[in-house]
Amino acid sequence: MKIRIALIFGGRSVEHEVSVISALQAMANMDSEKYEIYPVYMTKENEFYYGEKTGDIEAYRQIPSLLSSSERVILINDNKRFYLVNYPSKKFGGNTKIEVDIAFPVVHGTNVEDGTLMGHLKTIGIPFVGCDVTSAAVGMDKYLQKTAFRYNDIPVLDCLRFTLADYSDMDSLAKKTEEKIGYPVIVKPVNSGSSVGIMVADDRNGLIKAVDNAFLFTNTILIEKAVKNLREINCSVLGDAADAKASPCEEPFHTDEILSYEDKYLSGGKGSKGSKETGASGSKGMASLQRKIPADIPDELSERIRELSVKAFKVLDCSGVVRFDFILDEDTKELFLNEINTIPGSLSFYLWEADGMSYKELLDRLIELALKRARDNRRVNFSFETNLLDKASFSGAKK
């Protein structure tokens, strides 16, 4: 019997479109002999839709038309069996009720990847692919992840965190930045990805412009020392706390001081020598980025990056496939872990292809890991038998 998968993507995020590409790319590579796949599209209002065209990348050129030909659905737990049912239900029959065994979220960014969707799925009780709630939430918050990494002796850049309350006093924000870090700095939303809202500043005027830009996308920003002469090296990790493995390293190439959204997703799809490309019609997502695999770095550095990646994976108690982005300061030769992507674009399949694992095999492994976690959780007691309410006094309670 096939495993029935609710493939969930989209959502209220600036990375909405990237999620659609990544998910349908994954769907195209899933083994149809093993899985029955139900593509569930989340609108930018986080409403779920399913229909005949939700798995067709071309349908997303006209989303209003796509929604009109699809049904709004919700995911429910009915006596420990999980169903996609239409919402609101019809009064006179013809209601949709599709049984699924597992959820496979392929979402990017705030309001979805940050533990929000995982919390929803965990509350329902359905097994799901990827990081659990805590690792997803901490992995999305660039400040919290840096704190966890630094506490575990994983090198990260110094940074400052500011909120909207600080934004009201730009002079104080600038002075603190200049005193604690100094120029140049890089300013970024604390909880977004795909390089959205990120700018480098070389002086106070640039800092003000960068802060204004970052606060368009978040209520909390991060300011850290900018490494001007840098190389970016990425590494993926696959597994769980019991068994995690690092991929070969890659070096992505970019056209500006930072790897931009355009570099990542709109770079033309040819890639550099050694790059891997495949995917849904219309875009190859992160697979279109120009890169070199393996990265042209010494073996000792590659091994250190791989070891730090596995260590960081276990520090956050991750599961599934993630990608770690490192910065190598070419002037000082210092290495810093920049950030984790808990659901990386294109699921970093190209890094695992370079290690001899096909995209289809990677997807199999992710589903196996999710089902293993569900089995492990079944042995944990989540209730405690007590007659506390029977003996409790409710005197003084409002009647």
C-alpha cells in the first residue's frame, strides 16, 4: 500500500513563490510507486487548497483561477487517522475526505518554516517531515541560533539585536552599533531567508538606509560585522540526533557583496561547472544558482565545515535535511557559521547528488526519518494519570 502524503507549500511569507517551486520540484522527483501525493497549496492568508491543478507549476501563473478550480481544505485528526476535508463542509453531500499518513511541509520563511506550521501539524498529531517545532523556531531566529551556537563553541560573528522600540531612536541605535561593532556592518531581518531585506552599510547614512529596509520585513533586526573579503561555503546535513551525515561542501557565486534573492533564484539556471540541475518546469529554484561542488577549498577546511555542520545540527536537535551557510574571511582565514536553513531551497538535493544520492533517494530518507520520529514519540508518555480535578476546590470560582 502506498504512503499517502500531504505535500504542503506556500504560505504567508516573502518566500512564498520559492516554496511553490521547491515543493513541486520535490513532487516531480517522488517515487510514484511508493507514494500517493496530495499537493496542498497554502495561500498568502495561510488557507489550504487542494485540487487537480495544485500540483501543476503552470497553474500558479494565475492563482485566482487556480483557487476557483480547487477546494479549500483543512487537516483533521479523526480517531488517530488523518484526513484532508473540505471547509466549510457541504450541507448536501459531496464532501471531500482524503486520508493521509504523513505531512511533508516544503515551506520557507516566517509564518511557516519558523515552527508555526510544525506546531499546527504537531497539535493535530500527524507525522511530518523535517525539523520539530523548537529546532524550526530557533533555526529561523538568527539571534537565537547564534546564541545557541556560541554557547557550544561554534564560531559565529558578533552581532546586535534591535526591535521596533529601538527603531524609534535611530541615533541611539547607530551609536551602539558604532561602539560595539563598527563599520562595515550587515543589516538583516532576524527571521527571514532568501537574502530578503539584507543590506551592507559602510557608514551611518548607509546604516540608516539598511535599517529602514530591514524593518520593512520584520519587527526585529540583526546587525553584525560585515566580512568584506569573504567566500561563502555551504554544507547540508541529513539525519536526526541519532545519525546525522554531512554532504560535500559547495561554494555559491554571487554578483554583489551578498548573495541576493536574484542570485539564488533568478540567475538563469546554467550554473557553474560541477553544479547539479533538475526540477519543476519553469524554474530550478536553488538548483539554478551558480556554484561549485565540491568547493575548491583544502580538505582540512572541508572536513572542519562538515564536522561543525553535524555538531550544529545536533545542538539544535534537527531532523530531516538542513543547510548550513558558512563565511570564510579571506583576510584572516577565520571561519564563521552564518546561519542554518531548516528547509533549504530545493531541499539541497544537488549537494546530495554530489555525494551519490539521487533526489528520489533523499526524499525516501526524509519520509523514513519522519516515520521513525513518530514511532519514537509513541513510546513517550504525554499524560499523567491523576484525580487532581476530582479533589480540587473551586470555591470562589465565578459561577
